[in-house]
Amino acid sequence: MKAFKSTYRAATTALLLAGVAGLATSCKDYLDVEPQSLTTTAATFSTVSGATSAVLGAYDPLSGDNTYGTRISMYFPYDTDEMISSSGTFDTGRRGIARYKAFSSNTEVINPWNNLYQGVERANICIENIPKMELYTSGSSADTAALHRLHGEALTLRAQYYYELIRNWGDVPAQFTPSKSGQDFNLPNADRNETLAKLIADLALAAKLVPYRSAAGLVNERITKGAVKALRARLALQRGGYALKGTTMTRSADYLDYYRIARQECLDLMSRRTEHTLNPSFANLWLGVNEQRHDVANEILFEVGMAGSTATGDSKLGYYNGPRLNASTIYGSTQGAVTVVSTYFYAFDSTDVRRDITVAPYQIPSNNNQAGVALNTIYDGKFRRDWHVPPLPGTNNYLGYNWPIIRFADVLLMYAEADNELNGPTAVAVAALREVRTRGFGGNATRAGLGLNTNTKADLFTAIVSERLLEFGSEGVRKYDLLRWNLLEQKLTETKANLALLRTGAAPYQNVPLYQYYRVVSGKIQWTRSFYRPSPTVITAPAGTTRVNWRFAIDAAYVANLRPNGTSVSVGGTAVTSTGSGLAAEYVPGQGKELLPIPQTTLDTDPALKQNAGY
């Protein structure tokens, strides 16, 4: 993994120095290209090594703060019914995004937009020029195979960049050729369904060009056939799902055609388990991510390589999110800015091993010992600085953690969803769901089956919605699932209502304790009471333990702050004024805020482009 990261970054650096990233001229700020002579293009795409450097340059915008290193991975996907990002009243930065009150002048919106279009432009350059190379058709078998693979990778990268643009901004400009001097740069909003249909067709071609992992001999930071097919399934479900048009969620009449595509791509991958399959241990999978070791099951089909401790090439995963660390002399410091929705903790069964990987109810102060936290401030846990190998003391923000784009668990659950939509609750669809769920219960199929209702098509869909919530917590999946299912409004409403029930200990939260108690053994926290049993009458902490507020932390202010800033809310008969600092506090159905605003900097230079509704 590390070796490829170094090669990836070195090749990209060489590429940028050579000017390959801007082989065409554009007056569009968001395409971020600079003029270069055509001879540079010809020279670059005259050899396999030159084409390889160009494609590695197309990978480069995936990493760094403005894309999957921070913004797209940890700012854009929240708030949902799983995670809250940087709690606080909305502002002109990341909190405006999380509270569903973003601004078109927000640099946290502008910079990711620009980076994604930079990726599109670099991919377009490769897609246009690689098939024109003489070696593409008449070179040695090795050269031809290498160039075909590079062509397929570039097609897939362009699809990934556009997918991210579409799911965050909707109908965005779509250009499928490199920018050239003299062209009309007034690009209108392109219909997202048409763009997705084009990308899905591109990925069908890419799947023919790119080898499977076993033949490529590559780690998962570079695209192989498994990744192409999984991403094609994901884009097909996006195309077949609901999308915001104006302020209304709509779905195309031909949506089942795309469910058929998703079903077949997943079925193809499920029949080749020697390429990719589930890691038998959910814990081992995520410990491997934090320890930066290769997963022998190759469950992660594609991940963004991060390295270099820079804002342009690395990630703040495990620093911006994960348990909060405060000047630990062993592990260093973190922000711990992503917190878990309290009801999400209780969405897990007590024996579901995924809970204690996905959720981290502790922090580490300067004494290096874990300390318990209240229920309203528990952290997400899949990326943890204190799990990094070797430990990284100090204040460095960049830990080198890769961002998983897609996992085999997603393949199984996408198959279950597509097959169920097409054929009802088939045995194969249920089996795919059960495989993921059984792994979540540590292999205990009996326990995993308790309470699982798959009798009807509607029942199985409900089970899939629940399972994806539990499986993909803090992986940037949930918000976009809810949008394509047209369930975001419903789930946010349900979650806020459930938080109010949790405050009072009403069903189904009647057994959630008001307080919790813990001791520290060898620096690690040990909770001394069940999370699923009411607190004792005497609330004084027993000797050798520390008490923290648990359900008691979900107070009237917490519930009131789930509403827009300034709203007067009656909580337990008392009027409380919201500060708008809680989960999706500024979300109001029908305003169109499910999408981000198109950057004003782009609108100012492109009069053909229209702003999204609600902004």
C-alpha cells in the first residue's frame, strides 16, 4: 500500500511539473487548466510511461483536503440519522453544510467543486488521447494491454468525479472532451439522468478494458475490474433512484432498467469471490485500515491513496473525526468533530460487533488514559488516531489514512436491493443481506436472524435500509442512500422525534440508563454497567469508577437545538429557544437544501448555468 502511495505521488508530481495537468486552455475557473502547447500533449501520449503519468495525474484530485481527504468524506455526507458534523450554529463554513444552510460563497463548497472538475478535465485529456496512440492498437501485447487498462481507469475516474458532482449538486455542467481554446465555455446545467446514463455506458466499456485484481497485481488504490463493476452498479442505482428537481424529489419512469444493470454487475462480482469477498471479521477489516495493512480478502475494491502529510495529498481522517485526543504524549491530538447521533448507538443490537468499531464512546486527555464521554458527545470510530500503527504523537493533522470508495459489503447489499426491487424477496437477495448481517454479529447466524423480517418486498427493503445504516456508518454513504430512496426527510423527522423520546426515557428507550459508570484498566476504558439497563436508584459512582451523563445528557436544550436557530420549542412544557446547533437543525422540507448551492464564482463566469432551487 505504502509503495503505491509513493509511486502515485511521485508520478503525479512529475506530471504536474511537466504541465500535463493543463494540456488545454480554458477560461473557466472551475476547470482549473492552463495553456500548454500541443507538442506537450503529443510527447506525453507517445509512450506508455507518459500515458501512465497522465492517468496518475487524473487520480490525484481524489486525495487531499478538498476532496476525499476531508470535505467530501467528512463535511458533505452529514448531518443524517447516523452522524453529526461539527455541531454548532450554522456558519459560512462547514457547519452551514451540515445544518443544511450552505452558502454559494462558501469556500468549503467552491474548492471541492473546482477539484472535482479538475479531475474531470484530467480524465478527459487521457480519454481523448490514449486511444489515439499508435501503441494502443499496434504496440506490443504488453503495451496494448497497459494502454487499454489506462483508458479504462480514466473512464472510471471521470465517472467517479461526475458521480460526486451529481449527488451533491444535481444537474451540473457535463463536458466529455478536454477544454480547448475558442470553445463556448458557457456550459448549462446538464440533466443528471442523461449524464449518469452516459457514465454508465462508459463504465461498461471500462470493464472490458481493465483487468481483475488478480491479473493486475495492484493494491486497491488503483482501479481494477471489480471496482469498475461495483461503481457501475452504484451509479446505476443512483440513476434509478430519486433526485431533486427544483424542490421536488422525482424518479424516472425507466428506473427498473438501471436496477437490472446494478443487479447484474453485483451478480458478476459475487460469482468471483477469489477477487473480492467479505473479510470474515468486521473488526479486522477496520483495524487493518487504521494499521495500513492490506486486507487479504480484498473487501475494499477501491480506496483513495493518501500520503505526504500535505493538504493536497493526504487526509485528515482520524484527526478531524474519530475520538477526541487532547495533547496525548502517545497518540497526539485530534479535533473529534464528527459525533454520533445518540439514537444511532441504540440502532445496534447489543451483540452487533459493528457498534464498537463504528462508535467510540471515549476520549483521551493528556494523561494518555481513555475517559468516558456523555451520550451526546460520543464519536465515530472507524478512523482513530489511537489505532494508528505506529502511534503518532504531536499535532500533525495528516495520518495517511485511505478513504474507502466502495466495499464488497456494498456489492452484496446493492444486489439484495436491486433483486428485491425487480423480483420481490427472493432467497438469493435475502442470503446476500444475511451474509453481511451475520458477519456483523461475529458469524452468529442465529443471533443475526433474530427480528429480521424479510417476508415481503416491503419488509426486505426496510431490512436493507436498516442494514446499510449499520454497515456503512461514517463511510459517507447514508445521506446519499436516503436521497436516492427519497427517505431523507422521513428519517430526519423520525430521528428528531426519537431523540425527544430518548430524553424522557419513553419506549423504545425505556431501558437506556440516565448515567453510566466506568473504570480505567491499563489505560483502556471498561464500562461497568450495561448500556441497555436502567441506572440504579443511587447515582453515586461506586468506588474506583467514574460517572458520566448518559441519557441525562439528552436534555431540553439538546432537543430544542434540533430546530432552526431562534425557534421557540416546547420541551416538557417549558419553552426553550433553539440555537440551531443540533442535528440538521436548519433542514426544512421543500426548500431544496438536499443539494448544495452551485458556487457563485462559477455562476459569475458562466451565464448559461442556473443556481439550484432554494439558494
